[in-house]
Amino acid sequence: MSAALAVDEDVVRAIVQQVWESLLQAAPVPWFGDAPAHGPSVAAEVTLAGDWNGAVRMSCDATTAERLAGTMLGTADEPLPQEDVHDAVGEIVNVIGGNVKGSLEGSTSLGLPTVDVGSLVPPAEPVSRCVLDWHGAPVTVEVLAGDLA
């Protein structure tokens, strides 16, 4: 099985749906607006290495990241420290990445999540991409194939 075929987009969408419902207590809603622009944002990423190499990346604007974190942590009406926001979005992408890892054949390990803030451009064309609507703003979840280090 080639690396490009190792990740099934339908499986990734099912994983995202399951994680959204579990961690955020909400069904994922597809984004129907314009494509998200690359600009100031928060991106969490976890790498996969082994028989299949790549990464799972989730990105959104800073306000949306704070809303995601507040929902996940049960503090939706309170401002959160940036560290808590980063921990929460890192955990969301970590759980998605762990499930993607579990869907792959062979031996693949999961790295630790990292969170970047700034003007972000994905380093590779995604194998799978879904854009969700979180309170009127897009959240992009992508699976990127290849050695991204």
C-alpha cells in the first residue's frame, strides 16, 4: 500500500467526528464559507513516523482556538490563559492523530503535539482535509503525508 493510499479520507472524517463529539460534546458541522485564508492563526500538529510518515494538523484563528479550549475545559464563559488554549488544541490534535495512527497498517509512532502561533502555511499538500464550522469560524483538520521534519 502506498503512503498516499494509507490514509483514507472517510476514515479521517469519521475520526474527526468521533473526537469532536467526545471532547467537545458537539457534532462537527462542515464549513460552507470561503476557504480559510492563511493568516494569523493557531495550529496544533502531531507527527507520525515509521512505516507511514506524516502529520495531523489542526488550525484556526486565535479566537476560535480559545472557544474550542473553553468548550473542552468547561469554561466557555471565562477567558483562558494562552497555555491552557494551547494545551487544549494540542490535546484535540493528539487524540485525532492517535486515532489516525490506529487506522494505519504497520508500525507507526505518534510524536508529541506542538502548537504554533503566527502566519502559518501548511508545509505539504494534504492527503485528507476537512474544514469545520465552530461558532461561525473555520477549523481545518489536515493529514499531511511524507517526512515533514
